[in-house]
Amino acid sequence: MTFVVLEECIQCKHTDCVAVCPVDCFYEGPNFLVINPDECIDCALCEPECPVDAIRAEDDVPEDQKDFIRLNAQLSVHPNWKQINVKKPALAQHEQWTGVKGKLTQLDRNGA
């Protein structure tokens, strides 16, 4: 099993989670983070660090967000998405996006 970054991270991109990851399995796009499922060791250290509850174990992903399992796998190997292992500031407008539903349309998949 792996952990998955969910919709709540879009347009927020808090990076508290990457600072505790012992295997550096997080990858960064312009407005979202993902976890590479082949690199995640299921340690669960990242989940409680997320201030917006955007990380879940794969088995605990809500039904309406199951597509994020595939999305994390795809974007973690996207050539423009780079590995991240240090904490950075959240996106400038993150507060206005906290709790907003339907943010998938806001996802920038192309990379930095």
C-alpha cells in the first residue's frame, strides 16, 4: 500500500509532509504535490503533517477521489515534476482554497 495526495492539496501545496519523508517520494508541480507509489514505503509519517488533511493511505481514499491514486502515479514520473525534499512556503493564495471542493479543474499538470 502507498499514500496518496488528494484534491485538497491543489492550489495549497503545503510541504510539511516532504520534510518528514525518509525516502523523498514527493514530487512537485506548480500547484500540487504527488507521491510516487513505487518509492513510498508506507511509513505514514507524512499523513499527520498535512495541515489540510490531503494525504491518505491508498485504502482510505474516498470513493470520489479514487482517480487521485492514478494521478499521483502519473504525475510523479512526469518529466517536468521534480522531486522535493525540503519544506517550502505554501502557495500565496492557499487560504482561499482551503476546503474548496472540485479543485481538480485547477490542477496544472504540465509542471514548473
